[in-house]
Amino acid sequence: MYDLVREGRYDLMPALLTSSEAADAVGVTTRTIERMCSEGRIEGARFGNRWRVNRDSLLRYSGLIGPGKDAKR
């Protein structure tokens, strides 16, 4: 996942990421991603005890794409 982010190929990333994929993409821990989701800083949904993270929300929060934009190129 990190390679796609580094290359700017956001459009090839799935729309919903696991917390591990999201953490790998932006260089933080899975716990940080889960905390950010639960605090509402990034969009995510919890399924049982696992989080799925919205790709565009994560990229906007980390500054990799601008506000109001999506990862489509």
C-alpha cells in the first residue's frame, strides 16, 4: 500500500482500507488509525472489532489530496 501512496497512484487503492493498510499507507500504527476513526478525525466504520477506513478521508487528512477532492485521477 505504501508503494501506491509513494507513487501517487491513489486510484489503485481500494475505497475501504483495513486499519493495517491505512496505517501502512501513511506511516502510523494501527492503533493510531483506530483512534482517529473513533474520534471522527477520519471516516471509518467498525465491523465487529475491525475498522474499515475511507481511503479519500485518510488521504485528505494526511494532506495527500486536497479538501473536497477524491483519489480518482
